[in-house]
Amino acid sequence: MSDRAFQGSKVARAISLILGTAVAVPAFSQQTSELEEVVVTGIRGSLTSSMELKRSSQGVMDGIVAEDIGKFPDTNLAESMQRVSGVSIDRSLGEGSKVTVRGVGPDFNLVLLNGRQMPASALEDTQASASRAFDFANLASESISAIEVFKTSRAATPTGGIGATINIKTARPLDNPGLHTSFGAKGVMDTSVDNLPSSLQGDSITPEVSGIYSQTFGDNKFGIALSASYQERDFGYNQASVGNGWKPFRGDDTNSWGTIPTPGEPGSENIVNAPGPNDIYSVPQNLGYSVNGVERKRTNGQLTLQYAPTDTITTTLDYTYSENKIAQQRNELSVWFNFGPSSSTWTDGPVAAPLIYSETIVPASSDLSMGGAKFGTKNQNKSLGFNVEWRPTDRLGLQFDYHDSSAESGPDSPYGSNAVLGVAGFFRGTTTADFSRDFPVMSVVLPPGQNGIDASQMEVTGSSFRNSYMKSDIKQAQLTGDLEFLEDSRLDFGVALTNVKNRSAYSNVQADTWSGATDPSDYPDDVWRADTVRHYFNNISGSGNPALFNQFFTFDFETVRALAARAVGNEALYRASSVFNTDRRIEEESKSAFVQYSTQWHWGLPMQGAIGLRYEETTVGSDAFVPVATGIVWVAENEFSLQIPEGSGTFERLEGKYDYVLPSLDFAVDLTDTIKARASYGQSIGRPLWDKIQGGRTLDQLVRVDGGTGAQGNPRLKPLESENFDLSVEWYYSQSSYLSVGYFKKNIDNYIGTSIEQQTPYELLTPALGGYYNEAVASGCSTLTCIRQFIFTNHANDPGVTITGFDQNSGIYTGSIAGVPGDPVATFAIKVPTNQRSATLDGWELNIQHMFGDTGFGLSANYTKVDSDLVYNNYSLSDQFALVGLSDAANLVAFYENEKFQVRAAYNWRDKFLANTFDGGGLPNPVYTEAYGQLDVNASYNWNENLTLMAEAINLTDEIYRQHGRNQHQVIMVQQTGPRFMIGARYKFGN
């Protein structure tokens, strides 16, 4: 038997045994030689099986195969997938979460479970979620047998994946007869909990347990498979951030709020290396440090029942469930810049960032914020499916599949999904931020004679109790068939009906009392626990700066919340509301049909080809409840609050429709027994995000001096349409080793950008630049603090002015100022999605997998280079069209194994990429995630044929995660976590 025949038959049989499921190889290749049963296990077996999936696939496909039942390569599915060439991951809370494939972001990669389109849900902190991206952190890996990543479009694949279609496969008992049972347990030690305040620390060791049971009965006519897992993880992360973004300006801008003095203006003598008139520069809106404790509980389960009454009929009923509960508490130290008199030092242009930015505050009476937060969320995925396979003849197969699947995310706390308490002492003077290193250093001047922060001056200020909710439900019926012609041709065909319902909603109970909601005397001093900042950030360059303001208070959220509620006499003000003021309800109904013809022939060389067409028709109906604002109130310094009466609002409905015919073509030729060349062409579509097609307009609650922001949707948007080209050559030079190089190109039309429209919704009057405001300016006031105090002093009894307090020491009034007749109408920058332009991206993928004979050593490495003409222009201040997630990536996996030991070291690297085109302030600014590399190591020892002992280390080199804006000194966020370690055992028995 030739080496090629060995690879196409014996190893294919091994794959089937390892997966516990059928391997999708062309029908004609299955008859080329007599099958021999060879079982390859361990790391080498997994990599060999993955290689054979790639080799035998139609089009370009990569995959990951479990080493054995219950033993997927990584605990987290996303972190497993990042080993695949072209796949990069987004990290959330220190774990892999969502995937980008070939430069296409998570929202445009379609995820299937056993060939079924899966719903996705997610939560946002301060708004309703818009994402279509599947969160792989919700699924444990123990019950997964394989993941297939289809990088070229196929007629038989559901639409929605421009980057890739990802199929998650689970074991089915009749594909792997007999008894198979596995049980595993781990102890997880996350070192990040050691670097938290004691009140936020969780358990030092948390459990992970999993079990799988698979059995067949009655001459293998009945089968049952049951898998379950439960994981707890307590961990933390510490973060420094400019969470509300940066305000960008051109160097010659002298009139906008937040600009620094230009040469010759008063105060310009305090500017070092000032940006030139043609430069772009940005000033920070705020700066803060936070310490965060997190508790995650993840439960997964799957039940599969199979019955094969005859040799030609197999029925399958399966149910999959996952639940991911996350509880989080946070304490922080932060400052807001009000853009008063300042001094600063700048980098050179043309895109300049401050190395030092200092705002002069005299007297020292501004708020030094030490807020806290408490989050509680729950994500649930449920999928019930039924499948019938019938082969009435040797050449004809029919299959019916139906499933009802849902993904639901919502609050898991009486305080909502995201609850924030503002706490402050009003003793902050001149405040300086040093952005010269990775860690931004905050310095604060206290009042004369005050050497430290004072618990007796602390009080609750503003607060926000938010409820975010999202549910997506998919009902899908598919009827497919295959008909073989002669010995070398096959026709696949099918129709499907898919109904997707998505609801994403949001409510917010917010008190904009940032000047103080209560009084310091309402809180015993001992509720505020003194702590220092520096030791929480010891792994980040610059945190050792002696200028750091190294003190803050932590507190118990529930205790302080209860005290504040009692002080104001309003418990409801400090709880979330179940009445949503943003509520999007969208339904997509799709009808589809496909036909695909595949064949092989010999024209000097063995060749294979497939041609297919897919028709897709979708109707969209969108109802959105939009809140109706009634006014704008100036509540504190630079904060203006949109007034929205509870329960106000109305539903607005819009509709849309589109249809597409999507061709695909695949060609492969065996140049030799070991070298295969491929070429593929196909068209695919990616559906718009949910907020892009919402039915109405929503306004953001926080307004500024220069106006507000908001968004509205457009259900008539067309989906993204991608024309995909692939060329590759693969050399399988030995049984488990190969080298491949591939080129891909995607021409993307209907790219959805965001236009900014200046609108005046509801004709809202704003006190900014109104009569009282202008009178204060004319009297000589140049800062917002001065303007507010002038209005309180001179218009205390006039319409719209409300005084709530007076500080005898500072002479500062607190209160609110509402817009009144004669004041200007507020202008809102409304983001409106439109199909505006096309984009092209292309790239190269290089893979090598090599086994060093029978030594037990092996390695796998890949590199992906991606390029596009649609990149962000840092020199432009307008909203832009840029591909989010575009980056180069590389992986290196080295291992050694023998009958007793397995050791694997895996290094993953992802280059800098654009993560967002809007920052935390809602402005059109880039957010770049900096290059990141992580080393993971695991090892196992086979005590005997049943018992295996295991150890793992994740993020062994303790890397930090950092994001910045237009310039690397414009830090958005820098995060420190820590390594985590796991030790455990796994016991299996059965066939």
C-alpha cells in the first residue's frame, strides 16, 4: 500500500474512532483502498487527525480534534481555536472569548453546533448589546470532539460567515459503539486573586469537574451519551484607564471646549512643545485606577439519544445546555478633567499626545472619586434538536434536521447587571497625569495642611443602576440530500427555513448628583478602608513613579448602598429597574436552497472539483422602543443630564428585505502522491449588527457643553457581501507532517459605516451657552466651575436654578441648572449606519507541522499575515470606515510524549489591531489593542491505562494587556492579571 493510500484510509479510520463521528471525506476516496484500523492517540494523534481533516476537505478548512474522549486541547474553546492559522481571539476577563478569522471580526463569523446555526447573546455595561458574535467562553471543552473552521464558502453552509464558518462537533454514541466513560477533576489556582484587596479576594483554589458517559445497547441500535461539567474560577484584574476617552482637536482649533491655548493666547506659556496648527492632538477626559474581583461559575451539559431501527435509518434527539454566571466587584480611584486652566508637555506631531497633562484647580475643592461597582450577569444557552438520516438506497441519502436554540443574557443581581456608586471627597486640587510610560501616573495636590485623604469627608455622589438584557432565539428546519452518480460524482441539495428573533434591552436608574447626593455624616468613618495604589500594578512599566498619588479608600458596596438609600429616603433610586427604556425587537426570516455538484476526474493528474449555488432570501422587521426626553439639566461641572421620565417612550417599526444568489467553486489537484494544490472561489454575506437595523432613535443620557450623542438604526441596510478567493499548496511529506502555504483575498461590498448627523431631537433646551451661561462669561468667568457658581449666586430664585447645598469652607454651591425658554436648542451627534463603500483584504497563511520520527518530539507552527486598504487614518477627525480586528498572528506549539508523559508548550502572538472606531466617550476615535503574546504549558502523566494526572499553566509569563488611541501615549486601558495554574486527574474506563 502506498504512503498516500495509508494516509487516506487508515488515518481516516483513526479520525473516525477518535472523533466518535463520521469524517466528511468524498465518497469516491473511500473506495480507493481497503481500510485498516489504526488508532493514534495523544497529542500526535490529535494533530494527525486535524491534518487529515484539512487534507480530505473540500475547499480550505482547518480543524482541531480531541486527543481522546473528554480531552480537548485547551479548557477554553477560543484559546484552542487561536492555534489555528488565521484565527485570532479577543480576550475578556483574562480568557479567550470571541474569534476573528482572517481579519474579519467576531460578528461576521458564523458558529454552528453539529451543523446548526447557533444564536448568540452578550451584555454591555452602559447600553443594549448589538453583537452577533458567539462567546466561546460560555462553553466548556470537555464534551467537544472537534472544531471545524471552514475558511472558504460552500453552497451547503448557512450564510452569515464572511471570515469563516465554525462548526462545533459533539460525540454521538452510535458512531462510537460500546461503553465509554470519563471523569475528570481539577483544582484551579489563579494568582491574580492574591493581588486584590482582601474584600475582593475569592478562594485561592477553585474546582473544575467533568464527566462523560456513552453507551450503546440492543446490538448497537440504541445509544445514549451524557456529558456534564462544572467549573468555578475566582480571579481578579487591575486596570488603569482613560475610560471615557480622549477629545481630539486640530492644532489651530481655538473655540472648542477642551482645547489648549495656542501660541500667543493666555496660558500658552504653560505648554511645552505645543502641537502645531496642522497637527492632531487629544486631551484626556478622565483617568482612573480600578481593582476588580471576579467569580465565575460555568455549568455545561449535553444529552444525546439515538435510535437506529434499521440499517438505513438513524434518529437522533439531543439537548445542549450551558450557563455562565459572572459576579464582579470593583473599587476605584479616578479624576475627571473639566478642561480649565492647564499646563502640558507634548510629543511631536503630526499626531500629538500629552506626555504630561496638568489641570490647575485652586482652591482644592474638586471631587476625588473613589467609586465602587457590583456586577452580576448570567448567560444561558439552550439547544434542542432532532435529526433523521435515511439512506433508501446505496446512492441516495436524505436528512431532516430541526432545532430550537436560544441564547439569553441578563442580570444576576438585585442591583442589575451593572451597578455603580460614585463616592468622593471634595478635596482635590491641581491634578496631573503622566502618560510617558505604559502606566499612566496620576498626581493630586490636596488642600493646604491636609496630608492625606480623609474618611470624614467621603460621601456618595452620583449613581447608576443598569439592567442590560439580550435574548436570541433560532428555529431552523433543514432538509438535505445527496445523490451519487457513477463512481466519482455526487449531487448535494437542500432547503431550509430559519427564523431568528432577537431582543436586546436596557434600563438605567441614574442619579446625576455628582456634586453630592448625601452628606459625609451619613457614613461612619470605618466604612472607608484605607489602601494604596502602587502594589496593585507592580507588573506595569511606570507604576513605580514616586509622583503617583498612592492612596484611596475601598468599601463594601452593599453596605454603602444601603446607607445612601437610607440617607435620601429612596430605596428605588439604588436598585435597577425592570422597565426598559431601550428595547429592540428584531425578527429575521430566511428561506434558502442550495445545490452542489462534486466530481473527480483524471486529466494527466488526479483532480477534484465542486460547483454550487445557494439562494438566500431574508425579510427583516424591527420594533424599537425609544425613550422620549423632556429636558436637559446641568448637574455637575461638565455633566449635563438628559431628563427621561420613567416609562416614557414609544415603539417605532421599520422593515427591510434582501435576497442573494451565492455561487461557489472549488478545485483541487494532486500534483504528486504528497502534494495537493487548491483553488476556491465563493460569495458569502454577513448580516448587519442588531443596533444597525433597530427601528428607532436612542439618545445617550449624558450630555456635554457641546451637545449630546445618540444612535438610530436602518433595517433596510444590505448585508455585507464578500467575494472570496483562495489559492493554496499543501505538502504532506510524511505520515504526520506537512507544510502548506495559502493566499486569500476578500472583496467586501456594502461595508457598513457610521455617518454622523447633527439633529435636534425633541427640541430640548440646554443651559450650555444659554442666557445665564453667557452672562457669567461676560462677567469674566472662564471655567465651568466659575460659571456655575455665578449662576447659583446671582440667579438662585430664577426659573431652572435649584440649589441643594452650600459648603462653608470652600464657598461652593451644589445644585442643578435646567434649560429654560430662550436658551439654545441642544444639538445631538446621531450615529446613522449606511452602506457606503467597499473594502479589500488579502493575506497569506503558512503552516508547518513536523514530527521528529519516533522520538516523541513534535511541533506545529503557523503564521498569518493580513493586509487591507481599509485602515484607520489617525490624522482624520471624522468618522471612518476601517476593518476592526485586522492583524497578523502566529502560533508555535512544541511537545513531547511517550506512553507515560505528555508535555506541551504553546505560544500565541497577535499583532496590534484596531479594536473599535469609537472610544469610551462615544467620539469617533480609534482604539488599538497592542501586540500581545502568551505562553501556556500543560503536562500529563499516565499513571495507568485508566488514570491520568495533569498540570497546566496559563499566561505563564504574566503578560499585560494594553490599548491606546491615536498615539501610543494616549492610553485607553492597561490591565494586569497574572498566571493561573491547574492540577487535576482524569479517569476513564470502557472500550
